[in-house]
Amino acid sequence: MAEESTAIEISDADFEEKIVKGKEIAVVDCYATWCGPCRMLSPIIDELAGEYKGKINVYKLDVDKNPKTAEKFSVMSIPTVLYFKDGEKVNQTQGAMPIGMLKGHFDKLVG
């Protein structure tokens, strides 16, 4: 696993610019530092960020620091993963999940 494979931290301030106006395929891991399942999911997200580099932009959003974006996309529990294509949310999953399951969602995006 390469070090540069980690997901990019995103905030309320740059979310619109990078995701909505970006018009690219993107995945956003909504998490909090105190959340156990989020800490379990984090290395999987980082690994997939490396594996899908050049195909999917992978981001992480700390919901405690960025409540506007979490509210806008109705993130009620964490971890929540948001999936975007051409600036539109096309899917949303909740809870920690095994890499194979998450990969299935990534594969559907790049279809």
C-alpha cells in the first residue's frame, strides 16, 4: 500500500468547488475522530483511494468540523459514504463495511 494513497481531507468551504462543480467521480467518507466504526473504515477508504487513483477522487469529511455539508446530505449516522458522479449524489451507504462490499460500490461508479 503506497503512502500517497490516502484520501484527501475536504471541508464545507471547498466541497462545492471540488465535488459539485468538479463534475468528476468522487467518494466522500463522512466521519468523526471519536467514532470507532469510522476508524475501522478509514484504512479501507485510504487503500481504495490508492487503488482507484485516476478513476475516483476519494475524500474524507470530518462532520464535527463541517456540519453544513453533513446536514445538506442528511448524514444522520457515521460513517456515511457519499458517492458522486458529475456533481450529483448517486448513492449513500452507512456503517463500516468490508473492503469487498465497498469495492462493489466503487466499481458501480466507474462502471
